[in-house]
Amino acid sequence: MGDTGNVGYTVFQHSELEWEPRGDDSGRAIARLSDAMTRSRANIWRYPPGARGKRHAESVQEEVFIVLEGTLTVDLGEPPERHQLERGGVVVVQPGTILQLRNQGTEELVLFINGAPPETGPAEYFADVP
């Protein structure tokens, strides 16, 4: 049997997640998981009712969005096509696709977002969708 070397892992208990405000006026907060990762990036986001992210397109990363709580409203492409995803819903977005995330519901939205590769390229930003 060969040497498998060291196996690394990090456990994130829900009750121990550290939430950081996004630092803008959106009210969003992030629990950073990416510091424990080497081949992709992932974080958990909280969006209060009415919050939205910036409309943008990632140049390098393929992204996966999983709804953990609440309802996600996402505008995809140009012209934008609106989709709503309930708890357990998943959307995969290829690099270069314009997207905007928002919480149009009355409950908090909690999202798991994963992107790969871990490098981020220059994102391109666009005017918000009303």
C-alpha cells in the first residue's frame, strides 16, 4: 500500500461561522471558507430582504450557487433572464456570463457560492437590472 501523505481538512460548524459585513450598503454578510481551500473558492453569503449584489461577469471562474435558505432571484445573460430558485436550488454559471443576485423575498437568503479555479480575473461590471 502506498503512502497517501497528509490529508487536510477544515470543519466549519454552522454555529461557529464568522460573518463579516460585505462593506457596502447592501447589508450582505459573508462567511469565508476560501482560506481553507487550494483549488477553488467558496463562501457562504447572507442577503437580507431587498439586498442585491452588483451585476457583473467573471472572466475566469465558473461559479456554482446553492440556495441554503430563502429564495434567490438571479438575472442571467444579456438581455437578462430572471430566475427564482428556492431552497436546494442550484445554478451553474460559466465564465463571461453576466449575472446579478438578489433577495426579493421577505426572509433572509443564505447562499453557498463556489468558484473555480481559485484565481479571480478582472470582473466586468454592468448597470443593475431593475
